[in-house]
Amino acid sequence: MIPEFLLLKDSLTIFLVLVLGKTGETFYYERRLSDHKDDLTMELSESMALYPEVFMHLQRLSLEHGTIDQLFEEIVLLYEKTFRLSMVWIAKLDYRQEQPIQWVAGTNEARKFVASLPFTHDATHSISKGPLLKAFRTARSQIVDNVEIFEDYALWQTQLREQKVCSTMYVPIIIEEIPQYVVCLYQNELAYFTSERVGAIESITYAVAYVLYHDELIHARFDKDLDWRLSAKVFESLDAIIVTDARGNILLVNTSFMRFTGYRREEVIGKNPRILQSGRHDAAFYEKMWDQLKREDHWEGEIWNKRKNGEIYPEWLSISALHDANGNVSNYVAHFLDLSQIKKAESEIQQLAFFDPLTGLANRRYFFQMLKGNEIGLQSGEKAILLFIDVDHFKEVNDYFGHAVGDHLLQILAIRMEQMLAENGVLARLGGDEFVALLRVPCVKTFDRYALEIVESLQNALKAPIIIDDIHIPVTVSIGVRIFEHGKYEWDELMKGADLAMYEAKRKGGDASAFFDPHLIEKIDRLHVMTLALQDAVEDDRIELYIQGQYDAQHQIVGAEILSRWDWGRKSVTPDEFIHLAERKNLILRLDRSMIRRAIFQHRKWREEGYHVPPISVNISTISLRDPSFLAYLHHVLERENMKKGELIIEMTENVLVDETHHFVQAIRELQDVGVLFSIHHFGTGISSIRLLAQYHPLQIKLDRNLMQKLLSSTTNQVLTRSLLQVAKAFDVAIVAEGIESKRQYDWLLAQGCTQFQGYYFMKPEPIEDFSLRFSRNSVESR
């Protein structure tokens, strides 16, 4: 397939259109990106923008009879440079050889690496079950997110460590439905081959297979002297081709030529190709072309030609001179690619590179260019207002009502903001639910008062009722404000200050505004230092695991919840604070992996020491549960530590479970299939509690801690608690009362039929290593 263009459909979607070379049929490829991958989106769009040119280069190399080795070296460079990989090599399978995996081409680092690898014919050997041979056997890409924990890499571990390889991908090149080669890709970064990169890599591989397929046909079916006893299949399968005699009269054209130009074969045979000239090039252009063709027997470049219907279009033209046995020119062969779609795509990519497809506003890149270029015309000494605007609780809108409603909401808000702000400055969407505006300030006496009036008017306008699909959605925003005089600040510093002011408004509870205060810099510096410290703590497994038991009515331990604690330089940071920071800074996958690995290891260790160990429950971020690499890792750890069914419980909040995206629901089902149980905590605070019990069949529900705090003083809480106990009993679901701190709470709940409890009344959270003191061997010890 020939890739026609790659573009960003919106800020979160890569949209690739491929056209099947022979039939002209179109194949559409679309992949959704996660909200926090804006940088990856830009990386892919920028690297792929040059892709059509690379593709044409490979095809030209093939047609010009460069050696097959040269072609493979070009392919290796294509993968290496486009995706910034540490090593790339191409393998071929040949069981007739002593070593079945044969080197085809690769980078210098890869050659040394491959030379040290063990291969074998033994099908039962572990290396024969590895991802490289599996890619040949299954004709599917194989991805390893962490080579250190991948058992089938056992024989290669030493070599992989020496090269600092962390993750790998093996992509088969399929020719005539058979995997002929495998491209082996290596990176010094864990879980590098995300779904977005995999889509781009596999798309390139389609084109590589196309070029190699036709290269093999050319070498097999074209006579080396090219006396033009052409195979009809080869001739018709290539892109537009014209064959002329030595005087330039057309002898042959193929079907692609007729499709591109609109001419029938009989209309052009015997005529000169000048019938295609568009008139855009002068005589000097053609004189220079023929002069080079006579000197070098080859010319190529971009040219504008004209179809039969008069439409002028761009094409990439390559002309080569062919010689007879006496060295005289016998023919000219020209082939070209229609660049119309590529030119159109380039224009669309240019548009999408600077504007947000969802709202039509300027995007982050364009906004920063305007800032640096002072496109609002701010004069020295004049003042301006920078507003950083964030929609409050936008994630909940997506969780409860779906991303389509969330997108529609952002479009409505963008229209309202543009109506209010666009006349006085520039409005942009930075990504997600974040907007920014730069406004000129007229000559007023009190700048702060003027800015506050704008902010209050904006907040009131955005609060106006919004109804989408008969759903009333309340909206508030938090706004950070920075007033500045042009020429006295760096733009990065201004944005940093406005962003910090916005978070100060968030700290007030949302639906608020805050003006930048220089003292806030200390807070943002603290956040930066804290982020670096958290990153080190996660990587070094210095987030401590604590545990709190769950007890039955007889004060016997029946379960235990794993908790996380972090002491940062003698400063205790609340779990909510550092977990939220880990999610914002893309550290949560590593943190969750570390917690689940160490918790399951400790559980196995207790069993081996002869203790009767209750099931353990762990809170896992929704981000991790939606990530296929985390699920694969969890499966691996469960098998390695021989965790039995029912011994691991994953806890999730009720509000999270309302999110019914396909991948999330599928992840839950897969984990339930392997014996992982589910607990819903903070139960009774959401909007669809009973439906969740029927849908997910959880092992248990945990009554919300806030519900328990006012249990004895609130009649409403008592009625709600009794109702939830009855609902749980009806669904045959265990119920755990969380946050029990007094005997009076315990006695009341016991009288209502509650049978499991957790809280300070029974035990405070303690380091996980100390928990075994509460066990006796082969039995559960009472409190």
C-alpha cells in the first residue's frame, strides 16, 4: 500500500490514509491518543510529514537497480531516524542454515549485538519461543515492554543489559501473505512502543513491504539489459510509467498513467510527452532537464503537468536513459507519483500544526509563536493581561457522560470565550480543558480592577446553562491572571506565573480567580523539587508500603489493604497529594507496578514462612488499568509469584467504575477471568451504586469513610447505611465499614448486620514488614 498522507484529525487522533497501489482502493487507519500525549502526537506528525518523500526515495532506488543491500540499508535508516531508536536490524528466516536467523541489514551497534546472540534449531528451546521467531510464525508484531522480566529472553539477558535495551518490537514484513523478513527494533526506554508508535511503525512497514515486493518482481522478471520484453504484471503493478524511444516518442504507458492523466493509451502512443506540459515551466527549465539527462542518464524532480481535463497537478518525475549493447541510448523510461494528495495533506498538516481541530482556536505552538512575535502589537510600556483558564471538574464530565459530551462542551465554551475575548487579543486552547488568552489593556486608571471585571464577566458567561443531549451540565472555571508590561518579562516566565495563579484559584475550590503573586514562585519551585524527588523515590522503590487489616465481628483478620506512604526529606506528604502528582507527571504506571510487585512478593513470602495469609487489596490507578502493558505486567507477576485465585483484590472508587469505556471494561473482565477480585470503595457516594453491583459482581463494597464519620450524629447517614447493608445482602456481596474509630460505631454497625470492619479502632496502618507479627503460623491471630 502507498501511504498518501498522514495527518492529525484532531488533537487526540492520528488519521492515516493508504491507497492500494494496483486497484486504487482506499484504506483508512485511525488511532485515538490519550489526553496526556500531546507531545507524542506532535512527534509523530512531525516525523511522518516527510514520509511520502522517503517512500518515493525507496521506490526510486528500487527502480534504478540499486542493490538489494542498499535498499535494506535505506529501510534500516528509515526506522532508526523516524523513531529515534537505539538499534535496528532486519532478520530473515532460513532453516537450511546452521543458524536459522540470518542477518540482512542493520545499524553498527546491532551488528555487534546480533553476532553475540545464540540461535538454535531446537523448537523446544526457550529462544525458539521468543518474540523474534514468534513474529515469523504468527505474522504479527511482537512487543516486549520490559526485557528484564520477560522470561523468554533468558538467554539474551546478558547481551541486552550490555546494550541497555529496555523494550523491543519485532515487525514482520509480509510479502505475498508470508512473513519474509522481520524488522527488529530496540529502545533504551521501558514501554517505549506505545499503541501510537506501533500504529505508525506498522503503517511504514506496509509501504516497505510494497517496495520490497516490487523490487523482487523487478529483479526476477526484468531482463538486466531491459530490452522491454516486460512482464505485464510487473508493468501494470507499478506507478505511472512512460516508455519512449530514443527520440522521445511514447511507446508504452501503463494503467496507472491512464488513471492519473485521464488519457487513453491510444491517445498518447506515438506522441511526445510534452502533451502533458502545464505551461508553468519555461523553456530554460526543460533545457536544463535534458542537459542533465544527457550527461548523467538520469533526472528527477518535482514538476507540474496537466491532465486531459485541463487540471494542473504536481508530480514527482524520474527519467532514466537506457542503452543498447553499443552504448547508444535506446529508450527513456519515466515514472512518476501524483503528488496532489500529498500536497493537500501538507496543507492540512500545516493547518493542523497551528490550530486546534476540535475548537478551531489557535493551539499551543501557534500561541507561543504569537507571544514571541508580539502579534497583538503591544508597544513598549503598554500593559497586557494573560489569562490561564481551566475548566473545573472536567474529568468528571468525561467519566460520567463520555468523551463525546466532553468534546461538545469544550466547543461551546470556546465559542463563548471567543465572543468575549477575541476582539481584544488572542485566545488559544493549550490542550485538554486548558485555555489561555492574551489581551491588550486600554488606558485605564486601575489595571487590576479592569482585569477583575473581565474575569468576572467571563466566569458569568461560562456559567450560563449548557444542555447537551438533554443533559444539564454545570460549568465553572478557575482563572489565573497575570498583568505585565511588554518587554520586561520572558514569555516562559509569564506563562509559568499565570499557570501558577490558576492552580492557586483551584486551591480555593474552583469557580475562582487568582492574580499572580511573586510569593507563588516558591510554591511552584517546591512542586518542581517535589516532582524530581518523587521520580527518584518511585524508581528506587522508596515509596513505603503500609498495611491495615480488615476484621470480622470476632476481631479476626479476614483481609488487609495495602497503602502507600512517602516521607520526603522528613516531610510527610499525603498519599492523595503524591499520587495525584504521579498521575500528572506520568509516574503512576511505575508506581503502581512497584506497589503490586512488592505487595504480591510479600504475600508469597508470608505463605512460604508458614503463615495463613488473608487476601490483600491494592488501590490501582485507572490510568494503569487502561494500559495494556500494565495488565500484561500484572499477569506476569501473578504467574511468577504463584498468586492463587482470590488472593488479590483490586480496589476502585465507585465514580471510576461509572466510566464504561470498552478498554476499561475489558480490562476488568480479563482480570476477573484470572481470579483477581474487585472491591468498590467510597461506596454510597456516587450516582449508580446498585447498577455497579449487578454489572461488575464485586467481591465486596466498602462504605465511604465520610459516611462513617457522622454516622452516630446524622439520621440521614444511618438510614443510608442501613439501606446499603440491605442492598449488599440482596446481591450477596460482602460489605466492609471503613474508618471505624470507636466502639460505639462498631456496636451500631454490628447491630445492623455489618460483619467486616476497618479502621483505627482495630489497628492503625503499619509497615508491611511488621504485619506478620499479627499472624501465628498456619492460623489467624485475633486482636
